[in-house]
Amino acid sequence: MDIVSFVSQKGGVGKSSLARLLAVHAARKGLKVMIADFDLEQLSCVEWSAQRMRNGIEPEMDVRPFKSLKKLRKLESDFDLVVVDTRGLADQLTEEISEESDWVFLPTGTSMDDLRPTLALARKLGRTPRLSNKIQLILSRIGRSGKQLSDARIIINEAGFSALSEIWPHRDGFLSEFDAGRAGSEAANPHLRAAAELLEAEMFSQSIQPPKKPA
Ligand SMILES: Nc1ncnc2c1ncn2[C@@H]1O[C@H](COP(=O)(O)OP(=O)(O)OP(=O)(O)O)[C@@H](O)[C@H]1O
Ligand SMILES: [Mg+2]
């Protein structure tokens, strides 16, 4: 079982939306996927999956609330992939989840207000030896300014980290799709869909271990 987590030091950066995007993509690829929702205050992913079910959107996604890692570890053999959505504020549990993860994504905006806490968290998590090369930033909820984006990439690289080459563009059109229980890749608008598909493919290829071929 692979565990891929979405964590951040700040709220509202796109963790839940990106967790859902990756999970739906992996499910379409035939993996047995669960989203583990550790954000018990909001349960954004749990609520989203209920809405998805009400609207009869396929594939149906298995999304469950979790309070501790212990319960998650027990499901080791039941899933190929667990996508973990964490709380807005990175706490002790977020760190523990990250340490157990095979890959950690940190969504971030391009402003210094976003980059500073994100890079601080990346450094903190990176001190765990097995995580040091499994932390990746995702430039998330990005507007139309190419300059802001390229400046942010420079800052990230200078800090010794990397961001995915694809970004998560901020588009108002996504909101009604999310509200209806869809992932970005399931948007009716082909431009939105195309942007989501580029990102989900890169998230998937970076984070998910290819199945081992028999020797
Ligand atoms: N690409 C996008 N375009 C427009 N709005 C977006 C996009 N991605 C996310 N949003 C919206 O931004 C808000 C925050 O996104 P999301 O809930 O995914 O972030 P989060 O990091 O999980 O937040 P929290 O820390 O509160 O759990 C939500 O209202 C969501 O619908
Ligand atoms: Mg969330």
C-alpha cells in the first residue's frame, strides 16, 4: 500500500481538492484507492464523496474519516493507495502522517506569505531521512501571472526543494464542479479538465510506485 499525503502549514491551499484529483485519477487507473480524511473539523473529502454518491458520479470513491494512524495501518492489505488529506494547520499528527507516507505533497501559493511557511514545513519534514527526497511542492491556486510563478519556482529551487512542473490553476469554474462532488478532471469545461489532467498525471507518476514486475 502506498500512502501519499497532502499537507500544509496554512489552510485553504488546495490540499483537499488535490487529494481528490489524485485519488479519482488512481481509481480510474484501476487502483484500489481510499481517501483518508484526517480533517475531522471539516471532513471536506467525506462530504464531497457523499455529494458524489448522491449525484451518481462514477467511480464511487471510498472516503473515510480517521483520527489516528493506528487505524490506517490496519488497512495495509486492503488498498493499493491511500491518499491522505490533512488538517489546515500542520500539527503533530500531520508530521506523524508525513513520516509514514511514501510521498508528501505540499500545495502552496506563490506569495512569500505562502512560500515561507511551506518551505519551513518542507525543511522540518525533510529532516526525517526517509522523507528527504519524497517531499514535493505543488504550485496551487495559481492566477494568470507568469512572473509570479517563475519567481516562486526560483525561490523553491534555491531553498533546495522542487515543485511539479504542472500547476493547479485557480479558476472559478472549478467551484461548482467540486460542490457537485466532481474532481477537477471531471469538469464539464474542457479547458479546466485539460489543466486538471496534466496535473493529475504528473502527481501520479511522481508519487505512486509502479508495481514490481516479477523477476
Ligand atoms: N483550482 C482551484 N480554483 C478555484 N478554487 C479552488 C481551486 N482549488 C481549490 N479551490 C477552492 O479553494 C478553497 C480551498 O481549497 P481546498 O479546500 O482544496 O484547500 P485545503 O488546503 O484543503 O483547505 P483547508 O486547509 O481548509 O482544509 C476551497 O473553497 C476550494 O473549493
Ligand atoms: Mg481541506
